[in-house]
Amino acid sequence: MSGSDARALSRSLLDLCRMRKLTIATAESCTGGLVAGALTDIPGSSDVIDRGFVTYSNDAKRAMLGVKTTTLATFGAVSKETATAMAVGALEKAGVDLAVSITGIAGPGGATPGKPVGLVHFAVAARDGRIVHRECRFGAIGRSAVRQRSVVEALRMLMELARGPQAPAKPRRQALSRLHPRVARTARRNAVKRRRPPRA
């Protein structure tokens, strides 16, 4: 993943959000504001990007995003639970339509049992209630590479939410509702035909 990937994704995301009139906030730990930087590097991004939270420490996560002390103590800063709480906190604090969070171990140090270097948790939250979490294990590819790939992944997740909820079930329900009356009518006709001879 290169800087050009992040730039292209940033342009596409901003265009989509502008078209759909969506606003974005970011909550970053291991990327230290790189996602917000990639987005605000594009001219005209101010009509989409509201703010970015750089919450590198646990204290910052608690004070700025409202992440609970029990969440951090129980699951750790690098976890699905903390990433989700960060995204929801950013969404609520900023009052935006979409928020993304990133928390991980970029390396070279910081690894713990079960949480190796290159482990990054992402979460995106939307005002309509959708929340998506993703865990990536990039491996020990170098601090800069982990951070760059994290930026691209965060932008991709924002794109997914910005496109809106997909509802492929609607056409299927309509098709089923059309089939049921036909089956019912056929059954009734057969029943009527069977009943007529005895009455005659």
C-alpha cells in the first residue's frame, strides 16, 4: 500500500460523502492522526471532515472519547471493545454521520502475549446505528508500513459505511409475497373443486 492508494481512496470517499451530505470524524491511536491527515490533504475536505481525535494514551481515550476504564482494564487498549468504544465516542462527541477508530501495535515494541506487532483493530460507526469492527494482523512489516496500511484499511471501511446499508432482502421478500398468494389461490380452487361433487 502506498501513499497514492490512500490519496485515491481519500478523494473517492470525500466525493461520495459530499454527494450524500455526510460528515466524518476520526479517532486514532497508533496512526497518530494519519487518517485525518490523508483526508484533509485533499482540497475542499472541510465540508466533510469535522474533526480528528488523536488518543494515544488510555487517559486520552477516556477523557476525549469516553472509553470506560473497565473496558480498557478488561480488554486492553488494542481490542475490539476499545476500538468500538472509540468509534462510538467520536461519533457522539462530534455529532457527525460517520466515525472511524484505529488502535493497534505498530511496533517494533509493544507486543504482548496474544497481541503481536502488527495487530490493529478498526471500528466504524454510523449515525443510523451501524457499527463494523475489523481485526487486521499485518505482521512485523515495520512501523511505517503498519501505519500506512492501517490508513488505507480505515478509509476502505469508511467507504463501505458511506455507501449506505445494503438491502438485497427487499426484492426477495416481494418475490415471495407474490408467490404465496398464487399458492394459496391454487389450494383454494382445488378445495372448491373437491367439495362441489358431493354437494351436487
